[in-house]
Amino acid sequence: MTATSEPQTIAVIGAGGVGCLLAGMLARRGVDVRMLARGAALAAIRERGIRVRAHDGEYTVPIDRVSDEVSALGTADLVIVTVKTWQLAELGPRLTPLVGAEALLLPLQNGVEASEQLAAAMGEERVIGGVARVISWIERAGEVRSMIPPGLTIGARSAGQRYATEACAAALRAAGIEVVVAEDIELERWRKFLFIAPYSAVGAVTRLPLGVVRQPPHRARIEAAMREVVAVAAARGVTLPHDAVAVTLAWYDSLPSDATASMHRDIVAGRISELYELIGAVVRLGAAAQIATPVSAELFAELEPLERRARGLTAP
């Protein structure tokens, strides 16, 4: 992919709710999509393709090249990485055979550290920044349910990436994905972090959907954790707008009442989650910046025993 041409081949790494939704939308519009998947998801996509149930109806599309081996996928112009944040450290170095000569990688993980983790393995010039606005999940292997039209915010992390980033956005928009190209992707990552970290933690602690946790008394706990995120961001040189908390609370109010965050769903199911990369990161980054985060720390403390159990670090 040159600096001005749209990507012709797009690889999607991961077959979860975000990966299957984006791959399905891209393949539906004729894009050459390759997928890295494993286990039941790999078998289902090979046999039946991806089935999408979304805001614009239901459809099934085949994915011609899907494998659990990176080397079987050829090379791609754009690599969209949708695995969980905690999987990046192991995955990053494995992606080298997939990355074409001028390819970009677009990580869509929750949190504010994914691009840096991927760039450590793949090189700073390869990795742009991204934020996903998606509520989707796997109903069964290879079948994804989406509650809202998916949207992405992407942005260059250096001046040399700007034209290629615009070309990537054009290709994604052609598949019906809403894409905003941000001038300051770091700010946008913290906006998403402000949304997802407190909401995920309170939802997981209470095991209640958004329609309940956005109401008193849980709303006050979410708002207090959000204000801690704002303080940590400021200490790290990212100034969120003065009304960021109010705007984010209004965003909660606009979403479906039965929505839940992926971290919430993972913890309830006893799976490894993004606890350490979300509310745990608020606590960790706050401590590094000498910012007190008592509400976030309390939420983290309530959830960490469950996370340790899921990771096999404590006796069941």
C-alpha cells in the first residue's frame, strides 16, 4: 500500500465480536479479507463463513483465507488487530510474515497502551492508533451479534502516516463502517478509556447491564472513577475536555439498556479479561504519576481475585 492508495488486502486478527463483525462487513463488500482465528471459530468460519446479525439485517459471507497460522495468510496492506489487549505481547512478533512492505497495523484494543505494545514488536512506523465504538459479541463460533452501527476513530501517530491513514479510512468506509480520522488520536484513546474503564468495572462488580448501572446508586461510583481517569490523563499530558465526564455520562444514557462491556462478560463467564489493562491501568498509571485513584483501586481489588482465578494463579 502506497501512501495514497487504498489497501487491497485487509487482514483481521482475531475472531471475537469486533473481529468477526468487521471481517463480515468488509467481505460483504468484496474486500479481500484474510483472518487469523483458532479453535471452534476457525472451524466454523471455514465451514460456514461468518454470520452477522446487525443493525442492517442478517447475512452470511465466506472468508476465503482463514487460518490459525500467520504464514498461511499471505501478506496484507492493512492489518486490523482485534484480539484482547493482554494477548498483544505474545501475538505481536508473530505477525511479521503477514505485514506487507508498506502495510499499516491498526490495533483496536481497549485501553491506552495497545499501539505502544504493538509498535515495540513491529516498529513505530507501522502502527497507527485506533478506537472502536462497537457493542458486539459472539453468539456461537463464527456468528456475531451487533447492537449498534460500528464506528472507528483512527489516527496517525506520526506525520509520515497521515496519507496512508486517510487511505485506510476510505477503504473501511466503503464497507459501511463509520470512520473518523482524528487529528489527535491520543486524546481519542483517552476519551474511549474514560468511557470503558469505569463502566466495565462497575458492570463486572455488580453483574448488572448498562441500563441499571447508569442509574443511582451505581452512577455515582462510575462518575467518581471517571474523574480519576481524567486526573490520570492530565498527569500524563492529555487534557480531556472540561465536559468530558458529562458527555460520557450522556453517551451511556443513549445506549441500549441491556448493553454490557466485554470485560464484564468475560469476568462473569470466568474467562481471562482486560482487567489489568482497564481499571487496573487507571490504578497503575495513577500510581506512577502520583495521582490518587481510590475508587478505581477499590473496584480493581474487588475484581482481581476473579481475574487471578481465571488465569490459574489461585486455587479454584
